[in-house]
Amino acid sequence: MATPSTDWKEVVSPGEEARFLGYAEYLRDLQRKRRPNDRGLHVKANLGLEAELVVDQNLPEIARHGLGAKPGKYRAYVRFSNGGAMRAHDKANDLRGFAVKVVGVEGKKVIPGLENARTQDFLCINHPSTAVRDADEFLAIVRAMQSPLLLVPKLVGSVGLGRAFSIVKRAAGELGSKITSGATTSYYSAAPLSWGPYAVKVSFQARAKPEAGAKQGDSFDFLGEELTQRVKHGPVVYDFRIQHYLDPQSTPLEAHDVEWQAPWLTIGTLTIPQQDAASPRGRKVVSFVEAASFDPWHALVEHRPLGNMMRARNHAYRLSTEERKAAPEPDGSEKFD
């Protein structure tokens, strides 16, 4: 087994900070044109639920940092979502999101002004890497999508013919992957974060397996409806895993379109306990989760986000959160009864 390395290094390009701020403002302006109270992306929630994160005892040294150094049970909230900027039918081709907010986390946080917040967020999608390599390519495709009939020519003009073809082909495959339940889907951070002196990616691996021959529902909101029924009858469990940086070739820090080739280490479990999301109490939880902000920079200093895409998110998520006037960070004292 390869040994995790602490010899990783971020590569910050000249003028990146100003460029990323401009990207965030562009996305914020798109958000304003639609509905300013909505998120910029992952607009449609499938469901918001209560959860519990357990960090295992006696982890190996490479995992005993940040949350890994604080074993035990944590209150958490999970938001399942579709990735797009519009509320579409759950059958529509899209990425699927899985945002986790862990509450009751002591320690200094990254965001200025929120150093004493008691939350740690993990934002994941249903693919271990992305179709785009970096934030520049991401904004290129967002801009091109504003003119669907000219999407390919505009993208070619921004990134070149070869990259445009690769991005479109890859995105079509990822967006076209069908899921029948968020409970049987595994989710990945896709972008790295620090784990003390190490760099890692995070995953929540579903323990429930897709039923043989399972088909997507016909309802506009079938993913949320399926989850509502599933958790009404029992818990849903995911293995909480991290994947360590090894070297620039097998685990590149800045190329977000490359799936890391490194083993996963299970460090705990995330359990969504049995609950009735359609009950009065359940609806309060759903509303609470929807009002919350999920941001990878809501993080312990030991879990600072890393890489080009994460650095761009530092501006984009903050402006989006301010625009829609999201709720303050919870502290664990919230009650729904």
C-alpha cells in the first residue's frame, strides 16, 4: 500500500484571487436574475433530514487530525439535491448533491468572523471527479450554457476544440447517469481538503445497494418522495471515508477532472435515523435545512479546502449565501418539537 504524503502543494496562478471574485460576482448576478432567494446552483432540494455522524475511535495516525482527532457522535443535517440552477423533473439529466453539516464541532474555523462557529460542512456529488479541470473551465461552460444553441461554439472559443469535446463528452456521461434513490448512491467531495498535514478527498459510501431492476419514478419529485418513504421505515447508513494524497501523478491536487488513484480509509459512519419527514416536526427540519447555508469553507482550520475549484468556491459560496440571506450557522441547540 502506498504511503500518504505530506509533500503536497497548491499552485496559485497569477491574478487568481481577482479572477475568482469576478466569477463569483457573475454567478451571483445570474442568481439575482432568477430568484435571489434561491441558491446559485443545487437549487432543487430533494429532501433535508437529521443525521448523526460517528467518528471512530483508535484511527491510524494519518486520520487522527481535525474531526479524526475528536472521535464520538455528532449531530448533523443532510441536504439531498439536484445540481442544476433550475427546478427540473428528477428524471432530468443532472448531478446529484449531498451536503452534510456536522454540528457541535469545537476548534478554530477558517472563515473570518466565523472562527468560533461549531459546524463543519462536507459538500459532495455523485461522482469522484468533475468534468471540468478547474474554475476557469467551469465558468466557461456556465457562460456557454446561457446560449444553449451556441453552447459548443462558445465553449470551443473559451477552452479550445480538444478540451471542449472532452468536457462535453464527460459531462454528458456524468449528467446522464440515472439514480433511483439517494440512499443507494455514494457521494464524493471531488475536490480536496486538508486533513491536518495531509490532503484528502472525502466520501460517503452508501451501504444500501440499488435494488435489481429498480426504475426511476414518474413523479416530478420522485427522489424526495422515495427518500421520505425510505427513512419513514428505517435508517439509511453511509460509510464516512477519506482518501489520501500520494503524489502529483496519481492524486493531482489541482486537476479536478482526474479521479484519484488511492485507497479509501473508513473513519466513521453517517446515519440518517428513522424519521417522518412529512410530519409537522419533519417539515420543520426540512425548512431548517433549506434555510441553512452549506459551504466547504465552513471548516476547521485542519480541514481547509484545497485546490483551484475550492479556492474559487470561497468567493462564490459566500456571495450566494449573502444574496439569499441564509440562516446563521446552527450551534446544536435547535429544537423542532
